[in-house]
Amino acid sequence: MSFQNNTVAVTFTGLKGYPTAAPFNPPEKYPEYTDGEIDPSNKVYRYVRETLYRLGLDLEHYGTASWNPLGSIVQPGMTVLVKPNTVRHYHIDGKDIFSVIIHASVLRPMLDYIVIALKGQGRIIIGDSQVLFGHFDEALKKAQIDELLDWYRRHTSIPIECFDFRIYRRVRTWMYGEWGRKTVKADPRGYSKIDLGAESNFRDIDPKILRINVASTREMYEAHSGGKHEYVFPNSVLQADAIISIPKMKTHRRTAVTLAIKNFMGLPAWKDSLPHFRIGSPEEGGDQYPNRSWRKRVHTKVRDWAENTSFIPAKFLWTSTDKLIWATRLLLPFKDNVNQAMWYGNDTLWRTLLDINRAVFYSDKSGKLCDTIQRKYFCLIDGIVGGEKDGPISCEPVYPGVLAGGFNPVAMDLAIASLMGFDVEKIPIIQKAVETMSSSKPLFSGGKESVHVIDDAEFHSLETFMQRRNLQFAPHPNWVGHVERPAVAPTAVAETTTGKK
């Protein structure tokens, strides 16, 4: 199946959680399954398999030992990159971690079908570039991915690598608990810069106002000035012939949703070059907050000073000052509660994400931009447990019991954001991705009318699907009233809630 295929399959499993017994064997001995061990309690495997079948993958061999559902995406000898969402290792509020990260039981059948497609030749690389303060190994343990991979390496001759894609992560320092940095650099193949130049969505933006809250402004400026727009990727990503993406179904404070497009945020190795917002209010050319505020301007300046120094006592001074400035809101409230562009007015992060997607899909193995898609792609979204409200790392858990599969990230986001109950035309990351149809390096083709959703084994247009389904996810508080779409009529279908516990 090609990148231009805009079919999406949605499977309502009825499940409210995941099996707990690694290695998450299938519930019965399917014809294509050769290992022999089964786990009748593992219904997740069954529904992943059903989702692949619904997409029409290798239908002529379905039900036989020769069924190879990923055979049109993965061929023998390929390097296959598997990108799960393991964004951080714990839920801030101590709630269900699987509203934040995927579960290994969703990964297991995908690994099985990748191995079938490779036919003994090739390799698998699994990795993620988490938020800076994430602990990669701990996230793998929480998701039981570490147990699964330990088992898998004993049961296949295909080499399987798994490592942290980041160049560094943040750690506590000895004074005031401010974050320092620890080098990771786990990719044995090294790292490369990709310069999007005039193809970047930042080509007309002043680089002096670009920010990510936990990085040096000097590094950001260096990456996005002088006509260049550079992103650093692990070479293992660039060497991949096919990418299997496994996002989580949840909301996001800056982009409304984090699904297929957003999952690629976990591919760049160097966070300092990833703009998340532009300083100031829209009136001042920024999107950091809705209303002008001299205190927030001072806060940003002090924060910049803290991030631009590695001298710990200086960090202590500036972060202490920043805390005092921010505390003044208790006496004199701000006009709005927004900072770091965590609101519907964020006009920056979609640019970063579309840049990343364009770089990954259109760069060859040396990092050179090409005119055609360079990698095969498949996406499976884990929405058995989802996250709403304050996503992506402190979500309120919800239990829609959904799995979704497809071949194009934009088509996936159009269908699943709509399913969540959002108006995709009000979500810049999706709407702007649709608009790339007219560019020289499109991420989507055919228009929204070309998206077809398989639901209950029936084909529906995106419009019809939206009329049938609305899970009514609650958006991030700063998106409330700006992104929701009307609920479907009560007579349409039964699945109109998120299955909250």
C-alpha cells in the first residue's frame, strides 16, 4: 500500500485495558503464527490482526499460513524503524500511565508481522526521542516493552535494536533542583543534520523569537538563521526503509491532538532546534500568550538567561528570580493563564511538526532532500486507553477501546481527530498538513473527500464517519470552546462517549 492511500480502518474492541502477561502471545493459533504458544486472555492481538485484515492487506492469503499483511510495506532485507509513543515514564498525577504511552501488547503483533514480512533478512530498530526529562528505560519497563523484547530476541534471528534517540536528556543539578543535561548519544550509527532551507515552514519567521522552554536560545537561533532550518536525526532513522508508527490517542496542549503527525516529534535527536512557540502575544508577533504582559516578557527574558548559562549558581539566581516573578500572579492575576503557547493560538508547533515529517519522508539515507517519498509507512494508533484534557503527559484517562490503522499520517489524523470529537479545520497541525497538497513535497494528496474510513467492516466517507461517531474527548482547557464539533445524533451509533471509568 502506498503513502497516497487515504484509507483508515477503525476497530472498536470493547476493551478497557491491556493484558499483563508478557510476551503477549495471540489468543489462538492463527494459520500464519508459527511459535505455538497462545494466551487466550490476550484480545488485543486479535483486534490488531482484525484491523490489518479490514485494511485489505494481502487478502488473497488471509486465513492461510502465507498471510503477510505488511508485505506491501516491509520487504526482505529492509531496515524497519518502529516508533512507539513512550513520551515519558510516569503520569504527573499518578493516573493510568497508558493514557500517556502505548502498551507492549499493541507492539507484539506488529513485531510478529514485521518478522513475517522480512523473511529472515533485515533488521528492526525501536526507539523514541522522549521529552527531555523522560527516562527511556523506565518507560519501556512500565509499558512492558523491555520484557517483550527480551523474549523476542530469543525467538527470532532478525536483529532487534532498541535505544533512546536523544543526544541528551535533562537531570537534576545539585543547586535548587534546576535541570542539567546528561549525554545519551546511544545511536551507534551517529547523527546527521537535515536542512530544509526554503522548504521549511519557518522560512519567513524571525529566528530571534523562536523558543522551546528548556533549551538555549543561541542554539535555536543557530539552527534557524541564515536561510537554513536544521534538524538533527539519528542515522538509524535515516537508514530506515520503512517506518511503523504506533502513536497514542490523546489530546495535546499545543496542537489539540497528538496522533500520527505528532508522533514524529519523537524522531529528532536534538531538542534545541525544535521551536514550540514564538515569544510575545499575537499583537507583538508571537503566540506565547494571548494578551500583552510586561511581567511575562520579563519572565521570558529571565528564563532565557537561565537556559543560556551552564554555570549552576547563575542558574540558581535566574530560576529563583523567575519563580518570584511568576508568583506575583497570586497577588495580581494575569489577563490570561497561558504561557509557552499552551493554547489554541499556537501558530508555531505545527510548523515544526510538518518540517519534521517532511524531513523524514523526503530525505534519503544521507540526509539529502529528494522530490519523492523515501520510506514506506504504516501507522497503528493505540486508543484502547486514551487521554483527554491536559495532554500529552498529564492526561485524564479515558477508555474508548479503539485501534486504528492506515497508510498516511494526515489521513489518520483527519479520521481519528474527528472520531475524538474535534473539528479538524480548527486544528492547525492537521489543516496545514492538508494544505501541503499544493506544495512540492506534499504530505497528503487527494483532498479530504479521498479519506475513507472502514467502520464496522463498511466503507464511509470522512463526512459520513463524522456523522456516525463522536467520542466527545474533552480538549485541553485552553482549547475548550475552540475545537469541538457537535455531538452526533443519539440515533446514529452507540459509541458516542469515551468510556470514562
